[in-house]
Amino acid sequence: MNNNISVKTNNHISENIINKPKIKNDVPFDIADPTKVTKTPEKDYEAQIRQELFNYNPDSVFDKFIKSLQNSPVLYEEAKKLLLSKQFVNNNIKNDPVLSVLFSSFLDNIKMNDTEILEFLKFQHGTYTKFQGEFFDMLRTLLRNNPDNKGLQTVLKSFLRSYDCFVSVKEINSSINAAFKNIEKNIPEMLIKPFNSLTQKFIYDNTNAMELNLELLKNEILPFIGRYVSKMNDFGIMRNYVSVLVHNLVRLEYGSKINFSGELESLFEFLKYNFRFDEKQMELLKTSLINTYEAKSNIKNNSIESFLKLLDKGISESENAVTKGLMGDMTESLLFSQNVNIPLLHMFLPLNYKGMFMFSEIWIGKDDDSHSNKKNSEYHSPYKVFITFDIQNLGYFETTLKLKDSGLSLNINIPGSLSEFTEKIKSDLNFLLSKNNVVIESITVQECVKAKRFSEVFTNLTERNNGVDVTI
């Protein structure tokens, strides 16, 4: 026992050098070489910008977004399981009591002919943002013709912010309801009942109750949560939910009828007196706004609605962990593709075409890789289109189109099973495009070795001169 267990007391303070603990001079790690350090905290921001002119600040929100984008799920990879993998569907979807009926409805809604496919894509393009339609086309024309008019830019910013909130009241209320539920889960049990007594006063389905909801939030609910946070020093997850609540409170204020009507009147008065709009022009502008708003309120698409409902129920109600993960990844990918930091138009197409399933994605944007003629006033950035489609029993395709002036460059990657038909595909495409009077600059057809992400095709996404400085 004496050999196995050794118990020692603390050393007594003594001038005897023998009793003093020895100081080890060994360094437990290699000393960093200062010449190899890429950034030091002492370096000022200006020096960093000069040294790293074409790199983003590592503390930038945009830089963090780009890194998250690189690690985000790829939509077509997840959709392929849902549409093209019978094993996955049979094991996870058809046996799920929540999703089996929704999945059958989804498959029925994606049966489309040529006309319905075109309408499906037009719907996505038309509803890509809230700022589509004749009214906003007029405003874009004004901005394009008056690029240096700061007054117009200021009044438009205020109006667009108010319009965005005004047409999003339903979504804002849903977010507030979700925040209430999350706060209820994280406050002490003794506070749940008084907190619920306040939140039950909130009216979700009546847009005319916005003023009452604002008063309730500002004067009762937020002060109640504030007192709890102050007394309990709860700065954990509660802080996130309170931040969401305050954000939605601000959006409700901007979207109130009083604020919106005031911003709209300011816009009309500015156009009337600064651009000399006559009564006929003003009436046309007002009519176009009404038509735009009504079109956005009434337009629907069953295919997209059934797809989004399937994702929503899969995340919130399915008990299958595999299915829940798949639906979550697809939702995350869709949210990333609609981010304001991506200056691209994104459309997707889940399709049952004549009994054959496929999934396609389309990315459209300007190609800013070429800088040679940008100083020329007549220079127009070429457009680039990136299309991916995975076809049942055939494989994965990629197409990159580049349109400059009237010339088209086409690069197609095909599955390995079709590699022996590359020349035939190339000649057939030449004939088809020439028949439709398309000027062809080049066509390349080759085997697809590795699938690309859209960020690899649109490399200008990470360039400094196209980014907004949002450094914290």
C-alpha cells in the first residue's frame, strides 16, 4: 500500500531553499514566429485594408456569411433523396403518419406539362421579392434615369421599408407568436401564468388591431420581460428571443397603416413637385400600386405551397429523425439562396414529367469576372445562367450559359453514362439553337466529373468591390 499511495501535505513556508518548489523552465509549446502571424490585434484597420485589399475583414458579417454558405446543405442533393430515392421514401416518408398524405399531395402537384412548367418558373420570378410589378418598374426607371438624385433615393428608401413591413404583417405576427412560445419555455414556472395572461391579449388575425398590439408589446409585455431579465440577470438564450421580439416590434411600427400612408404620401408629393408629375401620371401611379398589391395578395401556386408545407410539417411534427434532418437541410438551403447577400435570381423545379421525376435549380446573375471594358460607358456586364438538373434513371447534368450582347456561350456537363454521345449532343444543340436564330460563340459538352456549387460558378460573390461593408 505504501508503494501505491502517496499523500503529501502542502509545503510550509521556509527560507530553506531545499523546501522551495522548483520552477520549471521548460516551455510546453513552440514559441510563435512573429513573422508568420497574419494579423495582430494591434494592427489598425486602415493598414489591414491596404495590405489585404482584396480580402474581407475576418470580423466582417459578410465574411462569416460566405463561410457559412460554403458549409450549408446543397438543395439538389437533399431533393434527390426525396424525389429519386425509392428506398428513402419507402423507409422514411410513406411510413410517417404525418408526411405520407402530404407527400402524395406534393407528388400530384408537381405533375406538369410544358405550359405548367413555364408558369411555375414565372411564378417564382414574379414573387422573388415584394418589389415586383408595374409600380416598382416605374420606380426603377426613375432611379435609373436620375442616379444622382439623393432626395429621390432617401424618400424611396423610407417608402420601401414601410411597404415591406406593411405587406408582411401576417409573417411578423407569426414570428412574434413563435417568440412568445420560446420565451415561455425559458422563464421560471412561477412566471408562466402571468406572462401568458399578457400574451393572450395579442390579436393575430386582425390587421386593424395593430395599434393595440403595439401598445401591448411596448407597455406590458416587454416591460414584464425586462423586469425579469434585470432581476435575474438572465442574459442567456432569453436575450436572443427578446431581440427577435424587439425587431418585430420595430417592423410592426414601420408597417402600421398610419406610417405607411404617411410614407406613401411623401413619395407621391416628392414625385409631383420634383418631377412635375401631372394628375394623369399620378393616377396611373396610384392605380399601378393598387394592382401590384392585389396581385401579390391573390397570386398562389399549389406546387410550391405543397412543397413548403411538406418541409414545414417535416420539421415541426415528424418524429422520424432522418426525415426531420432532411427537411431541415432543405429549408436551410432555401433560406441561404434567398439571402440579401446573394445578388442572384434563384429558382427551383421539383418535377414529375410524364411519369419521370427530376429536380432542377436555376441561378441567374451578371458575370463580373471580366474587368477590361468596364470603364467604357457602353459596356454591359454579360449575363450568366447556371442550371443543374438530376433526372431519374439518367443522372446529373450541369449547364452554364453566358450571354454577352447577342452571343451565347454554352458549357454542358453530362452524366458518365452519356459520355459516348457528346458529339451528337453538341451537333443537336447547334442545330436547335441555330434554328431559333441564336448566335453561338461556343459550345462545350463534356462528362461531369464533380458537381459544382453556384458559388463556384458565380465567383464574384466574394469580391470586395461587390460587397457591403458590414464590419462589426
